[in-house]
Amino acid sequence: MTSELLGRALVEEATKKSGLIWVQGTGPVRALWHVWHDGAAHLVGDGPGEQPLPGLADGGTARVTVRSKDKGGRLVVWTATVTELAPESPDWQAVAAELKGKRLNAPDGEAVTERWARECRVLRLDPQSSTTDFAPASGAAPPLPTAATTRNPLPAALPRLLLSRRGRSRRP
């Protein structure tokens, strides 16, 4: 019983302090921003301009990994039950107010919660079990496919130009 209480306390404190959690439902692992409210992590997404929530379905389960705020390593992994909150319900309104406070650069400012009610999903992740006993593997995953590309290669003459400028600036 004591280890279960300590596990729940670790899940709550670590998740509260972490800006991102890594969540995996039936889809790929995703780093997601969240708020901790009323004993669970809450997410908003799946709408225009919001984070994607693939593989997270109402009534399903998810695996949540939380990193240490100071060292960045895995601190705790917990299993969650996923519940989708009904838009404009009392629970939804309380959570949306918390999420709104943490949402950075919302394109619609104060009207963000109205857009969430129309176009997004708000999910509650209730902790069920946790572990701090990890396999020796790092837990790293390959990057997800994306249409984003890197810049073109640097022109061959650019390093010479940069080095020659440095050389000139050092001369008296």
C-alpha cells in the first residue's frame, strides 16, 4: 500500500513539474504539453493549430513517460485511462481554464476556449499504475515522418569567407 501511494505521489509531482510528457496510445509516441488538474493530466488537441493526439481514444489506455526536470532522464512511466471530456461540461470548463493559462501564442487569444469547444478534443489521462524500474534500453524512438526539410548545403566558398572575416577583425 505504501509503495502504491509513493508511486502516485511521484507520478503527480513529476507530471506537474514537467512541461512535456511523452504519451503513446495506439499510435506513435508524442511529446505533448499538458496541465495537471484534479489528479490527472489533461491535454487539448486534434484541432487546427493544436497538437495532434493520434491513438488516444475515449475509454482507451495510454503509456505516459515523464522526464526529470533537472537531468532530463526518464523519471517515471505510468499507465493511464483516457477519457474525453464533453465540451462545455463543468469538468471541461475547469480544465479548459487551466489549459488556457498554459497555452502559449494562441492565435485567437481569449476566444481560444470557444474554438476548443467547437473544433478540438480535451482528454483526461487518469493514472492507473506506475513504474520507475526501466529496462536497460534508452527508450529513444526514431523521429516521426514529416514534410519538413533541412536547409540546402552551405556554398563551398562560405567557410573561406567566414574565416577571412575573422582573420581581418583580429588585426589591429
